Amino acid sequence: MKIRNQRDFGAGIMYMVIGLFFTIVASQYSMGTAAKMGPGYFPFWLGVLMTLLGLLVLVQSLKATAAIESIPKFNWRIIGQITGSVVLYGLLLPRMGFLVAVVVLVFVSAGASKEFTWKGTAINAAFLVAFTYSVFVVGLKLQFPLLPVFLQQ
């Protein structure tokens, strides 16, 4: 059997490995029942579901009707830029505040792709600031600096 879609085949293997990992680790915890779930119930069934999804994607990649796609060359610059944007967010958050840190995170990580324009990235950053503010500050009442230290009283 020939692998027609290498991307889907690789994704299926990855989903299956992650799903099996969660299934095996979650089986070490008490499961409980559907009515009274234990700590292992949700991760176990999520792992089973992810494993089955991976198997489905893997089988689809072997079908004769699957699109022929190969795995592109791994780009370390993109991985470094996205990982760096998350590290930069963590470094900026205590000193520059939430608003600046989120905007920098979005702009630096968007720079890893040629598909984003500065206007679309600005809209994305504004939406992400509003959404995360409403969820974490208003909804969950988490306390962290919103503005840079030099602008606070």
C-alpha cells in the first residue's frame, strides 16, 4: 500500500501517538463512572478519541482518492520565531503589561507567515486583547498588570 498523502499520514501517526500517551497515562488514575467521573475519565476518553481520529486520518491518507502531498522541508526559523514570541510574551507581561505583551505576541508570531498582512494582524491582535481581557480579567478575575509599569500609579 502506497502513502499518497504524506502530510495526513504524518498527522495521523502524531495524533495516534499523543492519543495513546494520554490513554495510557490516564488509565493510571481512577476512572469513576459517567455519572461520577474520576480524574482519569476525561483524559482517557479524549485519548481514545484522538487515537481513533489519528487512525481515520492515517487510513484516509492511503486511499487512492487522497491528494498527493509530500511533507515540506522543516523550517526551524518559523518554529524559533513562534516559540520566541511566546517566550517574549512571558518576559514582557510583568514589565510591559498584558496589552503590550499580547500585541507583541501576535505581531511577532504573525511575522512567521507570509499570509498575514499588518492590517489583518492588527485586527487579530485587537480581537485577541479584547477576548482574553474579557475571559481572564473580567470573567475569571485574574490579577495581572494591564499597562506598562511606568504608566501605573
